Amino acid sequence: MNTPIKKTLIALLAIGSTLTVQASELSAEQIINKANQASFYAGDDGRSQARMKIIDDQGREQLRQFTILRRTKEALGDQQMLVFFSRPSDVRGTVFRVEKKIASDDDRWLYLPGLDLLRRISAGDKRTSFVGSHFFYEDVSGRNPREDSFALVEETDEHYVIDATPKDPGSVEFTHYRVWIDKTTFLPMKAEYRDGQDNLYRRVSVAKVETVQGHPTVVRSKVEDLRSGGATLMEFRGVEYDLGLPESIFSERSMRTPPTQYLR
């Protein structure tokens, strides 16, 4: 073989080997932290308009429309969130509020305007239906990585594949789940949940990603109940980051008197 060509091939092989080593240097916990950052901590704060289509096991459809406000108090740390429902009429004025805490259980509340009732959502209810959809309350605000143990089980050209096992099995309905994380954006693209009989019963997947203000952002996702055949589709529009949302609006008062100037 021609010596210069041989040297070039050896150099390319060395580079490839180096890249492979670098790609594998990330631990499962580091990958999960990057995924958590990409999914829930883009920008210092954010606003988006969301629409859910809920499809039951008979094919019947319901729609939900709402606005999400989110403010990060510290990087990969505590956050505040408000979700204001505008459609349909039976949920208009309903507000979901979260004080997300890294060191302890999140605080979650739901305001029901028809009853003028402010209800606290207990930690045990975080994996129950979010306003009648196939999303859980925990899906909306994010699951605390400290609640699971992680293992990197596979690495493809496009994804890190990680298995997660709950540290407190009695607190959740799954025994473990597997998540596929995009190696470029670090967004989780699919998660599959298994029950005590190792049956696959729930899938969360991403259908579309767009870059907004430099942040890769999920704009279409889906949750499937593989037991019943029902599913919920979620779309995000008008996503904006770094609006300078004041901490004062993330309060009980805002649940009864929404800060309309920040919802447009």
C-alpha cells in the first residue's frame, strides 16, 4: 500500500477509536442529567401554548388546550410551573401549579374554578392521569432523576439506551423502564414502561423536534396505553424562552387570578 495512504488510514482509524472512547465516557447518570437539562431546563424560563388530543379505547376524542409558564430557580435544580387551561369550557380556568424540588417531593396543586377549590396533589398521585389524559402529572413537570437507578445498556449511532429502575418500587406502577436518548440533542425520544410481569404497557414517544432560540424543543409527543389502546397526542406552539417571568406570578394568587399579560 502507498505509504501516505496507509498513514492516512491509520490516522482515521485512530480518530474513530478516540471518538468511540469519548462517546462511551459518559456514565448513565451523566446522560440522564443532560437529558433532564435538555427536556426541562432550556432557557431561564419559558412559555408555550399546548393542545392535547385524548383518544380513548373506543376511538372517541377529547381536546384540551392550555398555556404553560415555567421558571427555573437554579440550573438543574428547583423550578416553578403554572399550567392554565382555556378549552374546552368544562376545564376553562383550571390551573395546575408545581413547585419542583430536587431535594424532596415536589409540591403540586390543582385549582378547580367551578368549585373554587384548591386541591393539593399528594406525592402518591403524581403518576395518575393529568386532567383525564394518558399523560401523568409527573410527565408534565418531570420525574426527579434521584428516584431511579440507571444503567447504559446500549449505544447506537443515534441513541443512548438506558434502563431505569425505581429506588422505591412501591411508589410507582412500573418495575422498570427503558429510554432512548438522542445523542445530538440529548432529548429522550422514547420511553417504554414494564409492569411486574415484565409486560410492556406504556410508551411515551416524540414525533417532532424543532430548534427554538437555539434550544432543541419537543413540539409533538404521544403517550400510548398499550393495555387499553388509548392514547394522547400533545402539540406545542408559540414556544418562547427567556421572557423574564417574575417569581411573584408563580403563586396561589395567580391560580385564582391568572397573570393574563404573561399568557398571550
